[in-house]
Amino acid sequence: MSTANQASAVISQRWPRIGNRSKRVLPGFGLSLGISLLFISLILMLPLTGLVMEVSAMSFDQFWFVITDPRVVASYKVTALAALAASLFNGLFGLLLAWVLVRYEFPGKRLIDAVVDLPFALPTAVAGIVLATLFAENGWYGQWLSKLGIEVAFTPVGIVVAMAFTSLPFVVRTVQPVLEELAPEDEEAAVSLGASDGLVFRRVIFPALWPALLTGVALSFTRSLGEFGAVIFIAGNMPYVSEVTSLMIFVRLQEYDYAAASAIASVVLMVSLVMLFAITLWQARYLKRVEGR
Amino acid sequence: MTITVDGISKRFGKFQALNNVSLDIPEGKLTALLGPSGSGKTTLLRIIAGLESADSGQIAFSGQDVTKLHVRDRNIGFVFQHYALFRHMTVAQNIAFGLDSLPRKQRPPKAEIQKRVNELLEMIQLPHLANRFPAQLSGGQKQRVALARSIATRPKILLLDEPFGALDAKVRKDLRRWLRNLHDEFHFTSIFVTHDQEEALELSDQVVVMSQGNVEQVNEPTELYARPDSRFVFDFLGQVNVLSGEVQHSRLNQGNAWVTVPGIEHQGNAQLYLRPHEVRLATAPVAHANLPLRIEAVSLIGSEVRVELRPEGWASEGSDNIWEVGISHAEFNQQRPTRGDLRYAVPEIGHLFTDKDTQPATVNWAEAESLPRVRLIN
């Protein structure tokens, strides 16, 4: 037998060719993969292709002109900075919340665990209106904050608050399972070796958590980039100051300028995709090293 | 460092894990905590380490009360069953962890830590794996790294929780020998938890047998095996054959089976315990015993031939109504016992438990062929 044949025999053993049913243990591979791909195409790929089609009708100069419009560029800055602030805040607060939910037993724990998902379940517009009311100058929070000279509603700070609210569950729900799976022996081993509590967290718990934490923060960030409903009610929407990119897309749509709307949307899409890809790749490499997979 | 356990009790909800346990662990010795699961041996070890707190009682190291001392200040080495290596650290970083964790004033300089780590790597014979991650090691290697990590700060006390429990038989044997050498070299006061009686008897200087939160017996391995104090210890340490019946006029009867028990005054219920090597097999009943058994299985593997027999016309207690007798290969070649043959068990030394005493009376037929005699053990 030639080496090429041997090699292909090995490959076909490890990776059964599609259609080679007799060698596969679990049935239904073809059917399940087919249906999954179909729905990914219909729900994810096709709309994205539509977006690209719309953009490709423009010349590059037109495209560049639309996406570098000073008002739009200002909105990028506002959106990115607000999303960054919101996701960093969520990184800290979400970690704390996950920690409390996993590590301690207290009455009402199940309730809090359920409430964490509320931002996902609540229509974002409702969240936006509620937040705007609370933080308005005469609202429950706003009246106290204005005495301290802090304005939240209708400023970029309001955008951060809205973004943080809607994307908090991402961090909690990615960190929580990892925290639950941490073996208590690791901490006990560290303590028995004389490590202080701070050192145990820094050198034993956090290194195990941070791939998940980073994923959660990244998801929170990308979600915040595209947040619309919750933000527009509290942002104030002043050009160059508190306009987010998704509002710019909405404005172009209202002007029936679909091409321009798609062009701006494609910028947000690219940034999100690149970020998610980078994180996934980095994480795969990190886990491969640590887990020897 | 001696370890004194004084009146330790621990309760988990409704479960009494430890029931007023007191123990003295001698300095420089390797002590085994042996018992079935749920006997409280791991809980006791964790309380000695400070990983668990007792409901009542005291722990002292060399006479100094450490009950309230935090685990990180007790300066003990602790080895876990599932290694508990830090998986995001290399082997070298794992071993250095204890030294890196020392407060700045006590921490040796970087170069010295490196030197110590290299020494330890050398000692566990894994210097070539210094930069690997735990996931890339085998179970035996992981446990050796865990051991090196636990002794890096030179603790006086080494505590091991089922250290070989997760390893396969061959590796376990190697590591056992290795641990014994390590112990002899460094003279820790060591305690290890195990449910494997062979491991406890082979490895330790002293065995503490535990059952249901109590200490059943403490003794050297050879003494413990030869003179168990209670039915539990007898049952737990090795295979045992039991004849349970009624003693009348110095004869123990059950069904058509009987054994004379010379010198026993007791009348009524009693159990005779016999180790597999304390019984011979004969083709006809002898003057002091009539114990007919039918051969169920013969196993030739090992230094001894193991014969499993089923009582004929009477019943044994426990062990699925099976008696086990060890005969030499020479005897086997002479007698050629095969499955289905009828044989008569001839006890040579036995241990009789009665309802009156918790401790057994030893009956020695071989010695007492002409002059029946009974020794009482205390």
C-alpha cells in the first residue's frame, strides 16, 4: 500500500467522509448539520449579505464620505467610549455579582439569580424610558445626583448607564459557570501553602476566571456598540455630544438613504466581528496551552 | 512534631462525622488513618490541617494548641487525592508557589527559590518537565509534583488525603515505595488517609482504624493484623472466614458443622473468626472440627493458591457465604483440589468473639493438640 493510501485511510478513520454512514456511531449528522447550516444562512448570513449588497452599490468614495462624516465619526467615539466604560463597569460588577451568587448562600438568592436576566427579557425601549425617568432632574436618582452636580440623563453618562444595564447578564452568565466549576481544593491547596486571601484570588482564582471574564466583557462591549432602544431615551441625542452610531443609522433610514445606513452599519458589524474573532482565537490558544488539548 | 487530637467532635447536619476522637500521633512516624468511606478519616485529617473546624475538642502540635490557628499559619504540607495542581501554572511555578507566597520579609531571593525548585524537581525525578503544564502530565507525575509542592516550604507535618486513590495499581505501588523513602529521608510527622488496608499495613508505622466517627483500634501494622480488638477491625483487615453458632460444653455448633473450643467457659452465641492462612484443608473431618465445604473456585495467581469454598449443610456469615483458604503451591500439586470437590476445613488458630467480651479469645488447636489451652488477649 502506498503512503498516500495509508494517509488517506488514516484520515478517513478519524474524519469519516460525509455520506459514509456505516462508520459513524451517532446517527443524523447529515440532517442536523444541514438544518443548522440552512437556518444560519437564512437568519444570519442572508441579511448580512443584503447589507453588503446594499453597500456594494456605492462607490468607495461615496462609502468613505458617508462613514467619515464628522457627525458620524463623533458618534463612533461616543459609542465606543461609552461601550468601553459600560463593559468595564460590567466586568467589575458582573464578576462581583457572579461571585456572590456562586459562593454564598442567602435568602432570596434564587430571586436575584433570576433578576439578572431581566435586562434580556425587558424590551430595551422600556428600560430606556425607565432609566430616563429615574435619572431625570426630578427623578428618584436624578434629584440627588443633581445636588452633587452630576447629570446623568441626556448626557453621555446616561448612555453608559443604559448600555451597562442592557449588557450586564453577558458577564454574569459567562463567569458564573466557570466559578461554579472551580475546585475548592485549588484554593485549599493555596491556603495550606501559606497564601493570603488576596494572593489566592490573584494567583489561583482570577487566572482560572479571566478567559471567561474577558469573553463576557467582550460580548457586553459588542452588544453595547449596537444598543439602540435603551440608549436613545436617555442619551439626549445632541449632535457631536451624545449621539450613538445606531441613532445615526436610524436617521439615515428615516431619510430613506438605505445605502448610507448600510455603510455605517457595516462599520459597526466589522468592528464587532473582528473583536469576537480575536477573542475566540486568543482564548482557544490560551486554553490549548493550559489544558493540553 | 507530635500531634495530639483531644476529644474532637464534628457534625455535618444530622451526620455525626467524628465522635469525641482522641489520638496521639508520634513524632517522625508515618501514621495511616484507615477506614471505610464515611468513617470520618478524611474529616479528621482536614481538622488536623485546619481546613475544617471541629465543633469541640483541641488539636495540638508538640503540645502547642493550634485549634484556633488558621491553616495558612499551621505550616503543614497537604496533599489532595486529585492533586489540586494549579493548571495555569507550570510544574516549576506550582512547586515554587509556597515559597512565592511567603511574606516579603521571610521570602528567599528569586535565585534561591529557583535553586530549591530545581532540587525538588530532581528529587521527584521530573526535572525535564519543569515547564510543562499539569494537563500534560500523567496521574503519577501530577501526584509527585503535588508532593514536591507541599514540602517546598519544609513543613514539619505532612498530611495526605488518599494520595494514591486516583492512580492505577502499578503506579500506586511505585509511589508508595517512593513516599516511604521520602518520609524516611526527611522525617516528617506524616498522616495519610486510606481505605486500602494493604496500603495502610505496608506503608505505615502505626495504623488508626476508624469506623463511624470513632477510633476502633490503634497499633503497629503487624500487631493490628495479628490481634484485632474487635469484629469490625477483623472484618476490615483482610479476608476472614466466620462460623457463627452456639457454644455448648466447649463446642461451637451450627447445623451439621462444629468445632471444639477448648477452655471456653462461655455458653451461648459466639462467632469464630479464621484468617485464610489459619485454616488447612483435609479430605476427612478431624477430631476437633467438622466443617464440610464444597470447592467453588481455585485461583492459582500469586504466591499462594486461593481456594474459595461454600459451606455444605451450614452457613457462613458475611462475604457472600464463601470461605477462603490459602494453600501453598506444593500442597496444591499434592491434593489437586478441583471445583465441586468436598473438603473439610481444619482450623489451626481461631479468634472467638462472644457476646460478653468485645475482645476475642484466641484458640490455638495446633498448640493444643494434646493439652487444650486458651490465651486471652488484652
